[in-house]
Amino acid sequence: MKYSRMFLKVVLILLLTSTAHASEVKEYVLENGLKIIILEEHKSPVATFQVWYRAGSVDEPAGKSGLSHFLEHMMFKGTSEYGPSEFSKIIQKNGGTDNAYTTKEYTAYFGLLPSDRITIVIDLEADRMQNLTLDTRETISERNVVMEERRLRYEDDPQNYLFEEVVAAAYKVHPYQRPVIGWMSDITSIERDDLYEYYKTYYSPDNAFILIVGDVNAGEILEKVRHSFEDIPSGKPKDRIKSVEPEQKGERRVYLKKEAKLPYVLIAFHTPSFPHEDSYALEVLSVILSGGKSSRLYKSLVYEQKISLYASAYYSSFNRDPYLFFFSSTASPGNEIKDVETSIYKEIEKIKKEPPSEYEVQKAKNQIEASFIMDQDSIFMQAMKYGIFEIIGGWRLIDIYLDGIRKVTTDDVVRVADKYLTEDNRTVGILIPVKSQNSK
């Protein structure tokens, strides 16, 4: 179905009027340094309670990559008050769900429950912030689980494995070079005492914040959080080292030979992150290149040339430090990956020499804006958005993001393509399929 520009503009205006702004959010900070962010949203009788720790793979000591992710697993193994898996069972018995995930910069734990039962998760989270058991036998058992997870998600997945190799080659100094799940040799070396020291260093109220979004009364739930968390002492000083990746001075290439059906290319360019002034144009550029079947990469490589099964560009500006702009493509049967790679470069040069039309730019901006706003229709995703902005510089930045996207011009798109999508700034990974050892 096709929509007119006027229709899309009206839809976006209507969506914006229903989207929360920073002025509606309430923030409190306890004496122990714990920040509490609350947004009342009464459209349905549910609420999410989230605890975010500023502890991710960038904080791990050398030789212990994967420590943050491993600890995330152990956080469900119980305390002296609640045994292994009891946390999740209690949430589920009360009609809720819970989970967690780890990234480069943080680890987030979340529960989604009927709003009249949201206080149940508060005491549970306060308990495991300070009383995690970290049993030695449980540590050994869970280490095997994490190792198997790594095997399945990366070592047995050629494209994910290549992604790790490309990122590791792109970074020489910054800890972004380490995979969040950790290198296998590092995971095998992590012991109970490593987890305990990391837990005591980073899992403290002064290194965390709580997000509550949903059908709650801010004053009432604040008092409950205060009662449960205010007596937890602040942690030891965090000795964080600020790493600055030096400018890349030439193309780097990685070749990976793995069992696979088709060759694959992954190309990464160093780029700044939000709220750098260029981040907005880079995001618009990525959508122009790869925002659906009408985008430039798909039309050229898949539809017209028929040399790729798919072709995409990906850029996420929501990182604390400068990260990467990715291009990826799988060659269609009978085609050479070098031809696919060359065609990607031709599309990059084309957008520099033949600027996108105003319609292309506006369409991309509309797509970004609509996606960003509609994500916040879910109270869970609304909380996640505020959490991510808090991590990268403060949740109030959420109010400037869309303004920056709306101001992007055609000249801005060409400028950032010229500036960052260059030969000397790229790292290229090529997946070379090899036959299975079991094949005859």
C-alpha cells in the first residue's frame, strides 16, 4: 500500500502527540547513588521494572572477556533468601515475565507484570543486588552452558563468527574489539572468585539505575523502592579507563574459511555515535541504502544485477563510544563474492557523486521517526529507550534525537558518506565456504 507524504506527516504528528517527553519523567537519586527513573503510563494495567548496571564487556579485565555475560547467567542462580530459579518462578506465578541481557556497556534485568503486582519484583531485585550466592558448583555448571551458547551462536554460525573477526580486526585499542559473550579461551578461565570480585565491584547502587514505566503511582512506588534499596551500601570506586581508538590508516582484511553454503562479505567503517552531529546523517544514509526492497543496495545487487541473495547496510548510533557502520551481503549461487564487494563500493561512490533526492532523504527520515515513535507504544520498549539514552549520556537526550534526524539534508548525507565511507577507514571480512568434513 502506498501513502502520500501528507498522510505520513499527519500520522507522525499524531504519534508524536502520544509520545512521552522528558518533562513527563520523574527522576530521584537515593543517598547511596541509586538513580530511579519513573514514567507513569496508564493506558493498560501493566508495568515494567528494570535494573540497569553500568557493567558490560568494556569493563572486563584483560583475559576475562565474557565476564559480564557470565555474571548475568549467575544472577538467576539464587541468594540465601531465594534458591536457584526461584526469582523467575515467583514472577511467572504472578502473571509476569522476566529476563536479562548483556551488551558492550551495560547489563539490564527486567520484569513485566500486572501493575498491581509490580512491587513483587522490587524486593527480589534488591536482594540479588547484594546477596548473590555464587556457588562454586553452580559456576562450573553454568560455565559449560555459556561455552555451549558461544559454540551455537558464533562458532557454529559462520556469519556471526566473521562478525567477531571483523570487529576484532577493526579495533586495536578499544575494548569494543572483545565479543560480549567472550572468547572461548577466556570463558574457560573464569572462576567463581572472578565473578564475585566483578559482582562486588560493579553491582552496587551507585553503578546502577532503576527504570519503572507503566500503570503506577510515582510517589507510592518510589517509597517502596526507597525502602528496599536505600540501605544497600555504595560500592568500591570504579577504576574505568577511557580508551580512544586511533584513526585507521589503511584497509584491513580478514578471511574466514568455514563450512557454509555461500560466500559472504562484511564491511565495517569507523563512525561516531550519538549525539555526535554526524550521527543523524549516518543513520539517514543507512536507511537510504538499506531501508527495504526499494532501497539502493537491494535494487542494485539483488533485483537488477541478481548477484546477491540480500544486501544491507546497518548503523546504530546508540553506543557510548564511536562504533561501526556495516555493509553485508551473501552472494547468490554461481556468483563471485568479489563482484558483490565491488558492487557495494560502486553504490557507496554513487551516493557521493549522485546525491539522493529530497524525496529519498525525507522518506528515510520518516521511516526512522515512525520506527522510533512506534517502539515507544510498548511500555517495555519505552523503558528500554530511556535506559539506552541514560547509558550513552543521560535519558533527557531522548528529546533531541528526533530533532536531529529531522534536520538532516541531502548535503549532510553526501558529506558523511565522503567523510567516513573511505577505503582507508574500512575493515573487510570475507567468508570462504569449505566443504563439510563429513561430505564425500
